[in-house]
Amino acid sequence: MLTIINSAYAMNRLSLALDDVRRLAARETATAAVRKMMDAVVGWQERAHERRRLIDMEDRMLADIGLSRTDAQAEFNKPFWRI
């Protein structure tokens, strides 16, 4: 009888431990999702900033990096989320 009680106790403890692991995994997944969204927003901001800097460059500077004014304008006109 004691073995059955110990087994039931052990199963209950294992079940509680698994619940803890599931909660932790869900929290880490949510944290990872928020981090991924924040990284995307930062990337969008950086991309928009770089495109504004590109359009402000002189034609000579654009030529130095192999771009024309038309290329710069086309890049500037892209939405911030598009690479």
C-alpha cells in the first residue's frame, strides 16, 4: 500500500514539474516573440533613416557608391518594411 501512495505522490510531483516547465516555455516563447517584434521595429527605423540619408547625398557621393539619383529615389520611395 505504501508503494502505491509513494507512486501516486511521485506522479503528482512529476505532473507539477511538467506544468512548471510548460509555463516557463510559454513565457520564454512570449518573450522571444516580443523581442523579435522589437528587433523588427528597430530594423524598420534604421532602414527608414538610411533611406533618408541616401536621398540627401550629393550626386558625386552617390556615384562613389555606384548609385544614380534615380536609384536613390527608387530606394527612398520603398516602404520602410520592404528590403
